[in-house]
Amino acid sequence: MSATAQATTPLRRNADFMRLWAAATISAAGSQVTAFAMPITAILVLHAGAFQVGLLMAATYLPLTPFGLVAAIGAVAAAIPVNVWRLRGAPDF
């Protein structure tokens, strides 16, 4: 099979892509079930009030904060050139 023939093969025939697509679909469905079931379970089983359910839902976003900060710091660090003086044409001492 030539490189051109491989490039035109549809993704639906690629086994690796189909496994990736199936895993992403199952993961998204599981996330949606969890987002629906967690507050319902808190209300029906734990008899939680509106404020407690609100805290529970807010707590689901807490892990995103440190990861977002680390990603932002990494993005800023990647944008800063390592040797600024050489990029500006300053003489080497």
C-alpha cells in the first residue's frame, strides 16, 4: 500500500481511531451520568438541602483550579525566550 493510499483511508476503517472514538464516547457518557446522578443521589439518599447540593457541585470544579494555574504558568514560561539578549542583538560580554 502506498503512502497516498494510506492517507486517503477513511478514519472509520482505522482500528486505533475507532478505539479512541469509542473510549471518548464512553467517557463523555459517564461524565454526563455522573453530573446528573451525583446531585440526585445527594438529595434522595443523603437528604441534602439546596445549599449542600450547591457546595457539592462547586466542589466538582475545585480540582480544575490548580491544574489551570499550572497550565497558565507553563504557557507563560513557554512564551518567554530563554536568551532575550541574544534575540535583541545585544553584544556578548
